[in-house]
Amino acid sequence: MTKYSLAALLAAGVLAGGFATSASAADLGGNCCADLEERIAELEATTARKGNRKVSLTVSGFVAQQILGWDDGEESNVYITDTGSVSIGSHFKFTGQATVAPGWSAGYVLKIEAIQNDSLLVDQNNDNGIANSASALVGNNGSSSALSVESSYWFIKSENLGRLSVGKQSSAVDNQAILPDGSGTLVVANYIQYENNAFFLRRTNGNLSGIRFGGIADCLPLNGGGGTSADCDGYPNNNIRYDTPTYAGFSGSASWGEDDIWGVSLRYSGEFNGVKMAAAIAYNESSDENGPGALANGSDGASFSAAALQIGAYLEHVPTGLFAYGAYVTEYDNDNFAPGEPEGDNFYIKAGLRTRMNSLGHTIFYGEYGENNDKMSTENFLAGITDSNLRQYGLGVVQEVDAAAMSVWLAWRHYESEANCNGKLTAGSAAGGDLDTGCTGANSLNLSAGNNDFEDFDVIKAGALINF
């Protein structure tokens, strides 16, 4: 896929990170070997490449941290957090490759996330979150470690036939609708609720509800297991994946793994008459009983299956720097896990300008808007939420610093939300419960029966990301 800018290299399971700077060759004059030691030292200082005689080793990654200020209408505070986890947070990656035969190679990828304070897990009561990272918490069976294995797989690649990879890795659909975004603002502004996922919605009476933002920006294939907004296959899992070569700008992927999760995707990128174009479409389905969503407890005792379709596209007029990006995701309840639960959807749009205002690199200005409609988690649906809406809009600026392989940003986001609670019994509640069981009773969502409006939620974040 064409990579348009530094920050566009970053998304759910294919974020690469890492830049290698080649050393300039010394002028070969009369005494060609006088500066040999100096040239060797320079090469060693400007590359992170090593390995045995057959297999190379490249070390890459990035570090990203931000200052996160928030206001929920009653309380406000400032935290220091990572930018999120699961490919968009600080990490280091080992990549190796060896030539097997002309046109054929074999290699491996080992990616370790190093998250200290995942923005996905902080809330009004926890400035350090309930664990260091969502990747460790969900992907590594409840671990709270600051280090987690995000990817570990080997691959065989043919220049003409494509690549086959096996192990823990992003599926064929992970973040596919996000990846076309070549604006340079992908990390700062996308449809995933990275900065407010775990925060509780505050009622207009000043009390906190029992619903977190992620609880009305969920995804059925993960069923409350970390899917936030449109990230419907957001965790690298154990799978086998095939990626085609690129033909006339088109490429595709397919993957299958776990028990069972499968997906397919198709991508395109190209440039015509000064206009860059990129687009992706992907479909995934999950019936995994042991995944983050534990999709096993259908109302009839049968295994549950859910699916999602995602579409994303990006356009940029290169001479002027004007750009626009949009994405749409809809979910499908294939096996009627919770009778009556709606199939939600969400859309997201962003537009702005990439321009050079100084010698550092591009400056990118953007505005964004998005909605999550009826994307409540199954848990919240069973507790009484019958419909919900979450709207977001914001503005921001990103400064790319080319000489340091770095991006610096300042952004503001505003959220508005509402949910209707009809008092439906929470799953497992005693028969004959009253209207308050799910909405306002003990251990409930702490909502009123009927429509509930919540306080607006504002976020200001300033941070930086630097590649190595």
C-alpha cells in the first residue's frame, strides 16, 4: 500500500514504524583507505541492522506519549498517557529475512509493545488505568505487564505469488478502513475511542452512570471484549494469512484462525493527475468462544456468530494539499445472540490541508466528525439499553519533523451521547424483576427508565511520536 506520510504508517495490526538513514559514502580520493575506520563507525551509528550470515535482523519501532486533558461536565483533570495500544502505542520490532531462491524469501516478525499507561484504560477514577495496556490485558489473558507480545510470526514470500504468514499477527481485516488515511493525522484522529474508551458517561444530574464510552461504541464480533467504535477485529490473533502481490494498484488478503475467526480484504492505491487515491473494503466473521468477546453463550445455547463490514477511502489533491477521508462500518448479528439487539453502524469523516509552512516538514490542519449508532455492547443491551448514539467532532494540527522522523500534535475533541433504557432484566437476574433492575437498581447501569442524556465530554491532547 502506498504510504503518503510519516504518521500514515501507523494503524491496528500493520503499523511498521522505524526509519533507516543511509550513510553517505566518503569521496574516494588519492588515499582511499585513510578514513576507513571513520566510515565503518558512521555506518554502525546510522543503522540498526545485524544478523547472521544468512538471516538479517532489523530493529525498528516508535515511542509515543501525550498529555491528555479531559472535562466530563462535572470533573476535569490532566493525565500523561500512551497513545493507545494494539499497534498504535510505543513498541519495538525485530524483523528478519533471508533469500531462499531467486524471487523467494523467508522471514519473521517479533513485535513487543512497551505500554506504561494505555489511554484506552484510564477513567475518572484511574489515572493509571486498570492495567498497563489493553493488548496485555486482553491478548495475554489478563496480564497487567507493561510488555506484551503483539505479533510473533514467520512468513514465506514470493515476488510473483505473494506472502503466506503463520503465527500471532493482525488478521486480513484489522484496521483496513483506517489504513487508507494518508493525511499524516491517523494517530491523532481516527474513529476509535482511544482517549475516552474507559471513561464513564456522566448523567446530567452530576452522577456517573454505569456505562463507559466504549459500552456504546462497541463491535459485535468482539462483544464487549475491547472492540471500540469500528475496530471489529482489533487484536492480533493466532492465524494463517495470505497477502497477494500488488497488481495495478490492487492487493488483497485473507486470514483464518482461532476457533473460528476469518476475514477477507481488498485494497487499492494510486495517483492520477496529481490526485492520490486509496481505498479498502473488508469483511470479517467470528464465532470464537475463547476470544476477547467470549462469543459462546447464545440464547439457545448454541455458539454465537457475528460479523462486520468496513469501508474506508482517502483522496488528496497533491498540488494544493487538500485532503478528505471517510469510513463506514456496519455489524451483523448472524445467530441472534440476544434477541432484539440492534445491528449498529458508525461513520467517520475528516478533511483538511497538508502544507509546508516551515522547513521542519508538513503542517497538517484537520477537522473531523463521526457517529456511533446503536453500538451498545451486548452486556449493556441485556441490562436495558435499547438504542444509543455517540457523536464526536474535533479540530487539530500535526507538525511533521522530517529530520527527526517525528510528529508533534495538538488536538481537541468533543463528545455528545444519549441512550434509552427500557428497564430490561440484566442477564441472570431473577425472574419477575421490576423496571429498576437494569436501569436504576442495585449494581445496575444507574440510569433512568426511558431516554438518558449525558454531559458533554471534551478532550485536549498534546503529544509526540518519534520513530527509530
